[in-house]
Amino acid sequence: MPGSRHTWGMTTFTYMANPTRVVFGTGAVAAVSDEVLRLGASRVLLLSTPPLDTAAGAVRRALGPLLAAEFDGAAMHTPVGVTEQALRVLRDCNADCLVAVGGGSTTGLAKALAVRTDLPQVILPTTYAGSEVTPVLGETSDGRKTTRSSPAALPETVIYDVDFTLSLPVDMSVCSAFNAMAHAVEALYSPQANPAIDSMALGAISLIAAALPVIVIDPGDIAARTNLLQAAWLAGTCLGTVGMGLHHKLCHVLGGALDLPHAQTHTAVLPHVMAYNAEAVPDIMARVAAALGVSHAPDGVFDLIKVIGGPVSVQQLGMAEKDIASLARQAVAASYPTPREPRVAGIEELLWNAWRGNRPSGDREVPDVSLLTYQVAASFDDAPDVRGRRLVTSLVRHLHGFVVENEVTQAEWHRGIDFLTRTGQICDAGRQEFVLLSDVLGVSSVVDVLANARTSETTPSAVLGPFYVEGPPVMPCGADLAAGLPGIPMWADMIVNDLDGQPVAGATVDVWQSNEDGYYDVQLPDLDGPVLRGRFTTDDEGRLAFWSILPSEYPIPDDGPVGQMLVATGRHPWRAPHVHFMISAPGYRRLITQLFVAGGRYLDSDTVFGVKQDLVVDFVPRHGATPDGRPVNGEWRLLTFTFVIGKD
Ligand code: NAD
């Protein structure tokens, strides 16, 4: 292997790309005739296996008159006897090109024929094994598997047709993808590792981790299948370019000695080899973990295999416990580069863990719910309202994430449900506990801030709060909202302008506020009808004016579940003193806002996080004559303010 040096962590490298031409896409089989002709050939021997007769049929049709003969007897581990049978067919039909459609076994047969005849190969892979982009050929004869690397074995052209992978059963897809992941992982700590191969390896790992949970739910998902096949190409390129290590050697030993299935063995063994090597290459394992989106790479691979139903123990695949010692000795006797020196005791422990299906770190498993989350989110795929679908699937993801992040217990879940139930039960026409909950959690303010950010030139908005009542009494300019209630009289003189500074005539302005004791009318059942709320219309100058009383700070209703939550969490229930406004005019964006009394209490700890600096205004103390001549004994307050509203 060029550039081979056991210098992990060093940045010197030699890199040479293999010259295989790649054609990728759905329906890419249509390119097969052109690709054969491009190689100067016209008589094709088509290689396949019976399970792939549909794919073989598609290749046959696409080849048309270029097809000279077929051989569908490709077998696992490329037995030389099978190669000799195929060689006879090849010679009989005088083929000048090999086209193979299938997994690593069929590709292996094409390679075995190519090294014997030097014929060009066009490979259409149907699994994720990656053999099609490597110059490596493994063959078996008399029960012995030998491997060689030869330029003649490297296929000239690979046509990746995503459609051909749709029929690959889910269990086979899973294992084949982990076979690919193993190429990528071992490439990262190969002595020939280099930045180009590193990026391919990490890219392949991420693609596989993201696509597999989707495939398990929907094997026909074209996007996920495309990602897996791209990962197979990338990982295969890693395998064909840099040397592999302990993992591939161990799987080779296990496959050879016990005839364990190829891709399944790779799957069950990979997390344990990663754990064995991890202490020698912690930085590389951190990069793998990042690509997987987990904190511990070997556990992450193990958990992913487990959650999508892949094999996590070699015992499941037919290995006996008594085989561990001899297999460990064979693995240590072979020579290959690997970051942590293989020692019999260590490899025995590795195999023991792989045999038992132990989680590599030994830590308790945090169950992976990503499959469940995906399923629930996907259940809304057919929702006709696109925005609604987006909101509900995002909510599902965040809720699941919250539960997982906090490992919410069943008792906590019950408490949460009980809390929400009580929140609903206390709601009626005059009590909106859910709005209150949203307010004290700051959600109402977040929604409000987002809305306001879109209209930054206009008067800032503020939360609606739980005490707005539809259809307040209509009042003329100068009316008294307080209707004789005690409190410091307040004259409000306000203008509604547009963004050009022009008055907005005919705007509807709803005003509501609490009384001197901090209560809204809806909280006082003995009151007869609405008080301290009214609806005004701006005049031609965009003006409205009214009498009321100076608002005071007040606690939000804290006799319900939200109040209990505030007590339990050590928070106070107080709101800073304010008056509410809702301004609507045809063609204008509705403004819901509040004006806060400068110098009032709780401005810096308003329990619903509603205070915005631009909304804190002077309610100026006055004595003597009032603007409309109303007699007032003692102090009264003057509130003047110009609202600016924007067009729709
Ligand atoms: P495989 O080719 O043996 O296929 C497994 C089974 O799945 C077969 O029965 C096959 O007919 C069927 N199959 C394949 N694709 C299908 C599809 N799309 N739909 C339905 N059925 C499908 O399995 P594999 O894991 O791809 O290849 C394993 C062989 O490849 C081993 O011999 C291994 O040593 C070799 N390999 C070699 C290299 C290399 O670089 N030389 C790399 C990887 C694997």
C-alpha cells in the first residue's frame, strides 16, 4: 500500500485516487449501453443471482443487442469453481465486456473473471458492500479464502441505480450499511489516512446514521436510499484507497473459520473493535461521534444497530463461546496495522463482548427513541395544511427531545398531565389559565417579540394577557372608563399615526385595565357589567381621549395551577402597572400593546415578562385644571402617547 506508515496522528500522506468512472442516480441503468460502448465493447456477459432477476431484467432490456450471454450463478465468497463455470460461458459467447448486477458476491465474480481475462467491467451494485470501487478480490478454494489486490480487478465503470436498492430487504440493508460504515471507520485510523478519505469516511458515517432509521420505517424512501447508496460509494472508495485494520481482519477470520454471514458479522463486531481502538485514537473517535451525532462513538454505533433491529451479538449469528480463544489467537497472529496493539487477552475480551452483545462502554443504555420520533412525525405526512404539518411535527420532535434530555419519569409525566388537566378545568369565559401559563413561561412574549421584530418601526407590541374580553362597550371621546371607581384620576390623550406620521382616522381602540386594587372586572363577580374597559374610535386627527384611573401593580390570578407553580418555584405573581390597548384599522396590522407606568413596581421582574423599555411612559402628576374642564380635587395624571401602526 503506497504511503504505508504506522504513524497515527501525523499529517504526511500519499494519495492516489482509483480511476473508476461513476454514474449515479435513479434510473441510471439506462446508461448501461452507452457505458459499454464507451469501453469499446459490444458483446456483454451479464452476471447476476436469481433474487435479482427483476434488476437483471432491467439491465437486459437496457443492453438490448449488446447482450451476448448471461450467468446467474454468482455465490458468496467467490468460489473458484463458480468462476470456472462462468469462464466457460464467457468463452463460449466470446464476450468482450462484463456487466454485473448484484451485491458484493456478484461483483466478486466479475472481478475474478476480469483478472483472468482482462475484460472491462461495468458494475451495477444492489447492496452497500462497496466492492465495486476497490481493486481487491477475495476468492475461496478448498474452503480457504485468499485475497489479492490487482488493477485488473478494479471495475472500469460503476452505475449506481438507486432503484435497484429498493428491493434489498430491510435486515440486509441495515447490515450492508454497517459493512460500509466499518470501511469508513477503519479508513479514519488507517496508516494511509488522508484528508480526502477522512471527509469521505465522515460523510459516509453521517449519511448512514441519518438514513437507516428512515429505511427501517419506509424501505422505499428514495431520499434515504439515495443517501445510503452515496454512503456506500464513499465508504467503498475509502476501502479501495487506504488499508483496513483489526475490524476487517477479525471479520475475515470469523467468516473464514465459522462461515458467518459477511455483512451481519461486520455489524455485530464493529462497535467492539471501535471500543478496543478508542483509547489509542480518541480524537478520531470524537470525529466519528460527531458524525453520528452522539457523545460516545462505539456506544453510538451499538445503540443505532440495536434500535433499528440489527444483530448486536455474534452469538446470534452462530458463533459458539468456545470459539473465542482460538479466534483471538488467529486474529493476533495475522499481521495488519491497527492503532492499538492486538493482544490475545484484549481480543478475547473484545470477542466476549461481541458474543454477549454487551454495550461497549458497559454504561446503562439510554434507549434511542429516534425511530419512534420519526414514526410519529411521519404520521402527519399527509396533513393537507403544510404549515400545520410543520408545526405539529416540530412540536413532536421538541417534546420527545425534552422527555429524553430530562429522562422524564412516569411519575413526572403523570404530574405534568394532572397539571395540564387542572389548568384546563379552571378555564371558563372569565378565566384563561392557559394564556396565563403561556405568559408566565414567557411563551407569549416570545411570540410577541417575533411578531414585533417584523415591524420594527411601529410601536412595540406586548402580550394580550388573559383579561381581554371581546366586544367591550363603545364609548365616545372623553368618556370615563372608571365610572366612579376609586383611584387617582387619569386623563389619557392619545394619537394613532401611520408610519408616515399621518393620522389614522376611524381606528378602533380597545382599552382595558385593572382597578385600584389590581383586579379586572372579570375577576369581580359582584360587578354588574364591564368596568375599566371600552372601545373608542379615533377622530380625523387620529385622536382619542378618555378618563380612567392610574393603574396599579397586581398579582396575576394565583389561586389556580399556574399560581401553585409560581409558589413551588419561588416566583412572585406580580405584574408591573399598565394599561392595555388593542388598535385595529382597515388596511393596518392590528397592534396589541400595553403602556407601563414609569417608576411603577415590578418593572424589572414583571411575572409575564411583558415590559419593553419603549412602552414605559410617564403618567405625569398634575393638579388643578383638567383638559376637558372636569373638576378634580387633588392629584390627577396625564398620559399622552402617539401610537404608530403599520400597513398590513
Ligand atoms: P451478497 O452480494 O452476497 O448478497 C446477499 C444476498 O442478497 C444475495 O442473496 C443477493 O442475491 C441478495 N441481494 C443483493 N442485492 C439485493 C437487492 N437489491 N434486492 C434483493 N436481494 C438482493 O452480499 P454483499 O454483502 O453485498 O456482499 C458480500 C460479499 O462481497 C462477500 O463475499 C464479501 O467478501 C464481498 N466483499 C468484497 C469487497 C471487496 O472489496 N473485494 C468489499 C465488500 C464485500
